[in-house]
Amino acid sequence: MSQCADKDAALLAAYREASGLAAVVITANSDAVRIAAVAAGSAEANGAHGMLARWWCRRLRDAERVAAAAAARSRQRESNGGAGDEVSLQAPGEAVEAAAKRLNIALRSDGDVTAEAVAAIARVEAELQRLMLAGDLKSVNRAYRTYRIEATARGERVLRYADWMSQYKEKLVRDVAAALRYF
């Protein structure tokens, strides 16, 4: 993965985590599919290896209820059952959607949440670009200078400006997501 893609993934993960959403994910290993509820900040929610599908809920408890109901429904359809929270490859996505509908829990598609995150990230980057072109990043640059001086005084390694700015953007994206959380 390129450095640019890593930064984009970090910003998307920051948005999802700060939005307070929880994911219902379907992952696959060699012969079984697993339906699980995970918090937005976890590796599994952010596209871990083997992820087949992902939906988002407002609360982790809702995601847990949907995942449990979908796994149970999927196991009922199978003649051989399955162990624990593993289910067969037969229609797990349909089971998740049916469980959410039956439990009256709103699921949001991964595409919708990603589109919202991309729009928020683009807005943050556009605003930073506008401020830079207008010469209005003085307060941000002062904050970096203060950080640099304090880190040096403590004997800590100082981040390069670009790395510090990436963390600053992540913080701004988290702030936007947190502000939009209740809309």
C-alpha cells in the first residue's frame, strides 16, 4: 500500500471511529464464514484480511444483536449446523439484512459511510488548502513550533512537519465526525 493510501486509510478509520459506529462484518477463512459485531476502531472493522462485507450500526449493542441473530439464522439453514459463531458460505449477507429488519435496527451500507467520510475528509483538506493559500496557517504553524520546542526539551524525537500535519488532519477529521455523530 502506498504512503498516500495509508494516509487515506488512516483518515477513513479516524472518521469511522470518532463517529461512534459499530460494524457487522462478514469474514471468511478456508471453508467457513463468520458474522461478528466489532467496534469501529478495531482492525476487523477497518477491513482486515478476509472481510467479505460490512454494514454499520449506531451502537455496538445493536451490531451484536444483528450479528448474533444473523449467525443463528444462517446456522438454522444449514443441515450440519456449525460451531460457535461460524456459519457456512450460504447467504450470510441476506441473513444480516433480514436480522436487522426483524430487529428493527437501521443498517448503513459501507459505501454510504465511506462516502460520508470521504466528503468530510475532502472538506477538511479543502479548508486547510484555503488557509494555506491565504497565509492563515500561522496558528497551526505556531502549534507545530510549540510542539517541537516542548518535545525537544523532553528529549523526545520530533515528528517531521508532514507527519505532524497528518496527525493534525486526523484530529480534525475526528472532530468533524464527532460533531456529526448526532445528526
